[in-house]
Amino acid sequence: MPTTVFAASEIITLNTSLPRCTHVAVRDGRILGYGGPEIVAEFGATLDDRFATKVIIPGFVEGHGHAADGIVWRNPYVGFYPRIGPDGQKAGGFKSISEVVAHLKAAAENLPDPTTPLTAWGFDPIYFDGRRMTAADLDAISTTRLIVIGHASGHIMNVNTPVLAACGFSRDSNLDGLLRDTQGNLTGELLGPAVMGRAARASGGAALMREMDAAAYRTYGEMARRVGVTTSTDLANTGSPATVEALVAATAEPNFPLRIVPAMQQRAFSLPDGIARITELKRLNTDRLHFGIVKITADGSIQGFTGRLRWPGYHNGAPNGLWYVAPAELESIVAAYHEAGIQLHIHTNGDEASEVTTEMIGRALAKHPRQDHRHTLQHCQMADAATFRRMASFGMCVNLFANHIYYWGEQHRAITMGPTRALRLDACATALEAGVPLAIHSDTPVTPVDPLFTMWCAVNRLTPTGRVLGEGERISPAQALRAVTLGPAYTLKLDHLIGSIDVGKFADFAVLDSNPLAVAPEAIKDIGVHATVLGGRVF
Ligand SMILES: [Zn+2]
């Protein structure tokens, strides 16, 4: 078997036996050894020195991403912050609702015919001084074409009057999640999956709610690879036959540059069907595809005022958010999957959702003790020290949404959480102090996948105004690096295969222009990703 040794100026292994070295040996797609130049001869290897001036680290693991990032870009992006699309071009950066509407008007003119629905994504009115988008804003684009605008969080949509009509939503509708003005009229803002799902179906799929195809997985693979990610979750996979077929086909292609860990979305299934389906999906697993975990969504988004909060609620007085699953039902879902031996990844945003869900896992464990379950709270953005200590006592993990500190930190401080509670937004230091295994994430496409940026957020906690939000919650670059490699690998129960440079693990590396543990902490986000290596193959 041919053996290759990659040389680098420095290799950070995240492996206590030898934390730093300069050479790593690869055979059969796995790591054979590591050390100094002597290992070339010791393993009878061929030296590959193309990275001799670079820094090799374990490939990044995106522990909460959505492969839908590979499909949303087929529709216009209407976000406040500009971002780079799969074509490498900058998009978005709209600073008012009228700028968004003008952009959509132009986009509508490019659609093939007047009946093609217009869908867009990445919108968030929280940046616009209290002004929300209404159906009238979108009716100004068209009163006949169906128009659906997904919010950045993925938890809210704005639609025009034709969509309200197509869904049968009216002033008299008796449904949760239909936002109303002071007169009780529908504003066209839809909150939560029940009403959003109807609008998505009426308009043939919108933004995050579209069915994936193989090309979308390929696009996502390429977007993740560019930023050094070698394993990514797809954290709300529908588990539908079409999606699964596309995923199996894409990940089987020799040039597919990414390992994918889909989390099957529980919502689509009854309890027995869901447990049967995830068991069946695991049989499809390969080196690049790892089914096994299940995703449950407990509440909504804080910046959309649909996250469930404890006292004193929303700083601006907005009513408490939405339980996506009523707590009694959530408890029976958690208990059933737990009893079946399945690992859960549960979205909780508000502190009430995190606390209540943690106690449910505690009760499930009391009934059915289970070692090493690693149930993980995803986002868990407002949990306090007491909740983290409970999580630690139950053996739970956390994946915090560090990118939020930059993208919404100022809004949480001024509008949703107020100046004090916002300090504990994505409290990485408190989680580590409590002993909860930690990962941090982008939730792409909610914010762009880029683990070096995510590290930068957790280390510096800077908002766009230059404010440090919660100085005490900053973590070290070494802790942050672990939280984008071995940390998420642990939450996925894949730490025996990925996340560090150790003998027998997959030879998955990110090749960087500089050492993220040596540069100034503010410069971590600017480090270039030179290449990735997946199973020993250079991409
Ligand atoms: Zn998500």
C-alpha cells in the first residue's frame, strides 16, 4: 500500500500524545502516523511537501449546518449582511424593506412567466427599526404571482395576498402563527412550521423548505470544502425517499469532497415510523454518509420573537414565543427516541425551551438509564449556568450558535434580551466551566458556513459596532478550535473517526495559511484556507 507523508510548517493534532508536529503519514485514506521528518523513512513513505509552508489542522466539523445552503441560492438572497454565493459573487446587503422590495421587483422580471412563484430567503426585519414587512409590501411587486420570503432564521416567512388566499388563511382563521395587526388583519407574516409549511407547499417549496437534489448536495459540498470543512451535519434532513436518494448518489461520487451527517427531522414522522425510518437509514451509511441522529425542534427563533423565554420575557415586551411541539408531546417524543437508543439533537433557542428540554431528558434517563447517549441541545443560546450544570449532570452536550453574537448581538442587547441577559448569549465559557462538551456552529444558511469565523466569534465576541458582548464568555483560540473539530465530532459520536489527527482516523485535514492559535485573536477570521484533504485526497 502506498504511504504518503504530508509535510507542513506546523501540524496541530488536538491529540495529547503529540499536540504539535510537522509530518503526517497517510495510508488507505487513514492516518498512519505523525511526527518529524524521520517518519518518511520509518513508514517507507513518499514525501508530499506541497504544504511545507502551511499549517495543517484536523478538518473542520460543522456540527449544525444545513445542506439546504446548496439549494437556497437558486433564489434571490435578500439579507441585511452581504454574503458570498456558490458562484463566488457577493449578494444581498439590503438596508431597508424598500431596498428588498426593489430587488425582488427586478428578480420577478427575470422569472420565465407571470405564474412562476417568486421565493427569496435571508430576510430579517429586526434590523429595520421596528418596521415589519407586510403583504402590501409584496403585493406592490405582484397581486397575482405567489411571493414567499423566508427569514434568515428559517423560522418565519412573509407572503403576499395571493399566498394567503391560496393557503386559505384569512382574518377568520383560527390558527397559531398568523401575525395580525392591531385591527386583527393578517399582516402576511407566518410564524412556525405549521403555517409556513402550507405556504411552502402552495408555492412549490420555498428556501429552507425545498426538497434537496444531488446537485444541491454537490453545491453544498463545494461551499463547505472552500472553508476547510471536511464533515458537515445536515441538521434537518427530511429523510424522504427523494432526499435520501439524492444524498446517497452525491456522496457516492468519487469527487464529492465532504462527509455528511444528516439528522433526520422527527417532525415528518409518527413516533413508530420515525424510529423505524432512522433504523432503516443507518443501513445506507458509508465512510462519507453517517445517518443515525434525529433532530427535534422545540421552539422558534429569538430574533423572530418565537423563542420560548423564562422571566422576564422579551426585553421589548413582545409576548412569549412558540412551542413548536407542545411540551407534553415533546416529552413523549424525547422519551420514545431515548428508550429506542437513538441520539437526539434538539433545537432550543430560548432559556425556557433549554431548561424544560433538559429536565425532560433527565426524566427520560431516570426511567431508562442509558450510558453515553450524548443528547445534544442545538443553539441553546440563552441557557444560564444552572441549566448548563443540569445538562452536565445528565451527560448532555451543547452546540452553541457563536455566529449569533456578531450577526444579532446588538439586536439581542437592544431589543430581545436587554443589556444584561445578552451578555450570556451563547455562553461558551459557562458551558465549559460546567463541564458540558462544547461545539459551536454557523447554522448555515442562517449565517455563512466558515468555522474560522465561528471561532473568531467565540474568541472575541465582537458585534459589528466593535462592542465586546459578554467579555467573561470569551474562550481561548485553543478551546474554540476544539469546538469546531473534536467538539462537534463528539456530539455526533464520530470522535473515533474525525476531529483530531490520530492513528486510524480518517485523513481529513484543513490546510491553512497561518496558525489560528498563533495569530492575533482578531485575525482568526482572516486566515486563508489553502486546501482541504479528505481521506488523504487533496481538494
Ligand atoms: Zn438549524
